[in-house]
Amino acid sequence: MTVPNGLIGGPVYLDHNATTPVDPRVVEACLPYLTEHFGNPSSSHAYGQHARAAVDAARTAVADLLSCAPGEIVFTGGGCDGDTLAIRGAALAHRDRGTHLITQVTEHPAVLATVDALHRLHGFRVTVLPVDQHGLVHPGDLEAALTDDTVLVSIMHANGETGTIQPIRELADLAHARGALFHTDAAQTAGKIPVSVRELGADLLTVAGHKMYAPKGIGALYVHTGLELEPTTYGGGQEAGRRSGTENVALIVALGQAARLADQALQETPALQGLRDLLQHRLTELLPGRTQLNGHPTRRLPNTLNVSISGTTGRDLLAATPEIAGSTGSACHEGTDHPSPVLSAMGLPPERAYSAVRLTLGRWSTESDVDRTVAALTAAASQVGPAAIAAQG
């Protein structure tokens, strides 16, 4: 398997939950649609027909990954776009059924901002559920929050900071029992673990291409057959009228190829989890009493390790290890002077939240990468002292 040029000779890349390198096989598949195959998929001539066939093939590939029908896939501009179309589209199209929305506190900002906009602009009532110390939503909390006025529940499949995987099927069943629709953001899970909309019981499900080795700016939304959505973009009626605009054929082809490769890569999940567990074990062994896992110990993405290393701050630790490309949390919150909202919502004290680092492995991660990471972090942890935490206030 060819390694992307950007990974050769650079820092160890451990930020795959922020974005993945584009797989060279994905680049190869989409390049012709930036050059020779330039037709508009809505045109009836040969150029347009070729583009339409490519879009249709990509739609089938994404549908196969999610175990749904091709006609249930809507191509979007990415995860945020898909979340907005799902939540706003369902809420406005079905407001005659109710005006109550439910989500949870560690959701992606796209979800939280969309439900807030529906409250501000359209008068919807919003309930935000808490999570426990592992980041899990308790089904009992959802059951208690549901009312006859609840039109939509949106709970992410897995959190990008901690990797905690929610009990989506149980939550979806509770929502459906009260007549509510169920949406899940699966941007962090598609391609890492099996994602079947039938098994999850979701009515709407979001996928982001750049989390699964496709370029940024492309994604997909699963929409259950027959479910009406208010469009977020109006115009020519593309994507069954749900998201108008001439299709981005090259990126759609890229997403289709990424979906095919992701389906194959699921067989390599045990090896990836083995590397993650090795990384955790060695850090714990070499920094005894100083490392604490953040997130669920078992219900967790196979590539994700979020640990707090006491006596440091995550930001100072990563600044002292430029040979490691990790993060202190979600890319949506990176660069702030506040502890991660996700870790805070889980009840972690500020000093533990400040000392967290997120290390997320990917398709080309190796045991050598683990060795380099452990050596760099353990050396830096002995040099970055508690004064840094005090400086955070």
C-alpha cells in the first residue's frame, strides 16, 4: 500500500480524528474527473452521461458501506453540511409532529449550533442530555426527556476526542417508541467500525469524507426512504431536491473510492486497535501513576487514545514534542485557552482536562510510530512541570 507523500519524513501523524491523509488510490480515482471527464451530470450528451455514471457508482459504493439503498444517499459538502441538512431539514419538514429537539452535551458543534439556531429562529424547544464520566449518554435520561412533542433526537455515534461509542440502537429504539426521528453523526465511525443504518436504527446518518481518507469538502447523508427534508440549498433540484447545485463529480468519485477502501480496511481494525493498546500500555508503564485514560475503557474507537498526563498540560507537552503531530482535543476547539468542553462535560477536573492529549492512529501507523511517540512524550513529560498548569489559571 502506497504511503501518501505528506507522511514521509515528517512528524508521526497521530491526528487522524481531525483529518486523514488522502489515500493515493482515492487521488488516482478522482483525478480524471478534474481533467478529461468534465461533463455536467445533468447533461444528456456523452460527457454528461459519463459524469452521471460516475456519480451513480459512487452513490452505490457509499450505500454499500452503510448497508442502505443508493437512493437513500445524498451527497453533501461534508460533516457540518450533512448535520445541518439532517437536523434543520427534518425539524422544519416535520414541525407539525412536534417542536422539541433532543441532543447531548458532547455533540459536534455543527449539531449543537443547528439546534440552537432552530431554537432562536424557529422557536423549537431543545433538551441537551448529560453524559457520564466515560462520555456515555444514559438511555434512561433520553427516555425521561422524550415527550409526545419530540420530533427529532440527534446523538453522535462516537466522539472524536475520546472515541466513546454511544449505544445508538437502544437510543434510536427509545426515540421511535415515542414517534421521534433519530439522527446520528457517524463521521468518526464510518470506515473505522461497521456502520449499518439498519442495525443502528437511524433515520438519518452523517458521513464526512475527510475522516475516511477522501478529500475535505465532501460527505454524505443517509436519509431513510420516504423521509421528507426541508432543503438547505434551493435551485436545480439535484440530490432529489434536498441539496441543489451542480454535483462536485471529482470529490463524489473520491468519496465513492474511499468507501470501497474503507469497507476493505475494516478487516485491519484488530491490528489498529493493537497499536493503540500498545501505545497506551507503554505510556502507562513508563509514566507510572501519571497517565489516566479519558473515555470509555472498552466502548471506544479502535484508533483513539485520549490520556491525561499529570504534571503537564497537553498543549505544553505537544509543543515540546514537534516530532509528534497530536492534539489536545477536537480540531473545532483546538487553540483555545479553555479545557476541552467534552472532557469538562464528562466531569473531569480542570487540571486533568488541561493535561489531556488525543492521539489517533490511522491506516499507515506502525509500531515504529508508537516507539517514537512513547520516547518523545515520556522524555518531554519529565521536562514540562506543574508550573504550566498553574499558569493556566
